[in-house]
Amino acid sequence: MQENIDNIIKLAWCDKTSFEKIKRIHGVTESEVIKIMRTNLKPRSFKLWRTRVTGRTRKHEKKRNLSEKSFKYESYL
């Protein structure tokens, strides 16, 4: 299970990985990812991450342009 949590954290930090892709890979929703990040990161790191992803269109597939390059999940394993 710790391996999955580590991988979810890596994917959540990546700007190019959407919450929808994390859900397809690991089956966790955006709110569950936020909870995982809150419990596994230091408070300051969590605050930086939340500031970084809040309002970011790349973290939500519905807000993205279709012309953007796709993300290769294999590079994060």
C-alpha cells in the first residue's frame, strides 16, 4: 500500500498529471488525493502543493486543450 501512496504523491506533484488520470490508475478521487497529500506531506509542503494545484487547468482534463502532449505514466514508476 505504501508503494501506491508514494506513486500517488509523485503523480499529484507532477503538473502534467490530471486528477482524472490518477483516478484511472489508482482509483482514488481528487478529494482522496488531497487527504493522502495532507497526511503524508509536511504541513508546509502540503500548503505549497495546494497553492500550486489550485486553479491549475492541467490538473483537470475537462479544462485542458486537446492539443497538449499526452503524459507518459511509465516515467513515474
